[in-house]
Amino acid sequence: MIKNNYLTGTDRTQIIVGQTIPNNGQLTSGRAAITVYSGTGPSNLYPNAVTRLANINILDNTVYNSGTNGIFCGNIDVVNIIGNKIKDCQIDNSTYTGYIVEINKCTNFKTDSNSVIDEKVKGIFHHNRGYYITDSDGKLGNWIVSGVLDGVKGTVKGGHVTK
């Protein structure tokens, strides 16, 4: 269970013991302040996982100012993403997804009472979509999404999703 956390400034350039550790944004899907996925193979990539995680709960977390996305879940059987608040994520002028909550190849997922808000930091909207669900089966509950680039709250592609 991942619950009641306040995460700020994750996935951004950090200074650790005097060393600057740069972050240049998201390279592909799968990077977020909260990332839970099953992977296989030498590179541990998620698309073809044989072993899958199960019964994951991501509840009542706050993610603020992440340099990448807020939440990413991949290859999970039974995942609940409920009551999370995600605000002002992604680096300036990112050429990558900007999908703030991603669910990929999950079964029996449930989302509800999540908010994704982009307040246009430095005059730039960073969020392309509040959520992006691909090849997954589950229930899409209520979402509050504001400040996305083209006004579309989220995208569902493939799988079977009910409201």
C-alpha cells in the first residue's frame, strides 16, 4: 500500500553531497513520482511481463512539482488509485507524454476521487492529459482535471473500461 505521502520535486535535478544530479525529463512512459510496474528481461521493461504484481493500493497521496508524471502503473492485477492529488508536474517544454496518471496493461483497476491540476507554471501548461489508460480493464471513477493542454481530461485506449 502506498498511502498518505506528500511527494514534492521528485524526478528533478537534485544536489546530493555537493554533486548535481541532472534530470532531463521523461524518456518514455513509465517514469513518475509513484511508479509501480512488473518488468522482465535484461532491461526490466514492462510491456511483456510474465510475473505480475497484484493487489496494489495507491491512496490519498499528494504529488507536487514532479519533473515527470504523477503516477504510473504497469502490468498489475488489481490496482486501486483513489483520492490522490497531483499538481504541476512535468518539466518545462517537455517533448514527452505529459500523461500525468498512466495505467498500462492492468486488470481490475479502479480509479476514483483523483485530481490532476496544472496551474500553468511560468505561463506554460505541462499536462497533456490528466490520465491515460491503455490495454487495461477496470472502472474509471470521478476525476477532477484542470489546466490540460487541449482541454481533454483523459484518454482510454484498448481494454475494457466502465464508468
